[in-house]
Amino acid sequence: MDARGGARVAHAYSSEVDGTGALTPDVVLPVLRGAFGREYRHAEVAPTTQRMLPPTAGHGAVALAEHQTEGRGRRGRTWVDKPGSGLTFSIALDPPPPVARWPELTLLAAHAVAAAVGSGATVKDPNDVLVDGRKVAGVLAEAGERVILGIGINVGRSPWAGAGYVEADRLQLLVDVLERFEQAYARWATR
């Protein structure tokens, strides 16, 4: 149990992580400020974080990969990252009906990311976060019986020409995004 009485669940998918800057469960779980991420899966490399979350993952479960090999964006585009930099993670959500409101979660997450990135960050509807007109983050939601929300943030360097990035501590940025999104989600779910 954690200090708030919630279960602390962590699953590491790779023993190859050397620990240098890796956002492993032992690093992330103690600093979380909410319920989102208390069930946490980590991989050094994964095709996509959206497939790391099994159907049994609880609401607010998070899967993070230090590098994705098949990251996806809107309209079938590819999300490119550099191993060990940036943040690529997904959040499992069990939103209330009506399903017609679920697409709002993408924009809600983009605003949480922009707020965590800080001043100068803007949201380009429906799923991009820009700084100085350059894309620094993207959000992709996939819905079935639930929503898996994928988030990619360029941290420390640009993974492709023309992209932007943010200078931030990856751990603090992850914690801040999760806290801001969890609070926004709670308000959204009760409307």
C-alpha cells in the first residue's frame, strides 16, 4: 500500500535497463502525486506503449517505454523518438458514457501536457502541443471498450527535423502531466 492507501503495482518488462535516467517503477512510484500511474509498467524498448497495457489494467494504469519502435500518431503517421530521451507513455481509462464524449479526452490530455510544459506551450487542435510553433508533443487516443491514451513528448532534443523539444527533467514532467491530467479527467468525468 502507498501513503494514500492505494495499491502500488509495478511491472518491469525488461531487465536490460541500466538505470541511468530510466523511469523505472522504483524511481516513478515514490514521487507520484495522484492515483494515475500507481499501476505502472516499464520497458526499455517496446513497439508501442498502447500495447503494453493488458485488458485487465486498471483505470489510470500507465505504461512507459524508454523507446518505441512502432509509435503512432494521427492518420497512421509514425511517432519517432530517440532512445532514452523524451517521454512515451500510455494511460488506461475507463471513462463514463456517453461514448460520444470520449474524443474530448485527447484535447483534455493535450492541455494537461501544455500546462506541464509551461509558458509558451500551446495546443493545436486536436492533439498537438507546440512551443514556438514547433511540435513538442502529441496525443493519440484509441477507444474500444475503454480508452488507451498515448502521449509522446520530445524532451532534450528533436527526434526529427523541424520538431521542437522541451528542456525538462523527464521524471518531473511525467509526474506533472499525470497529476494535471488526472485532475482534469476528474472534472471532465463529473460533468
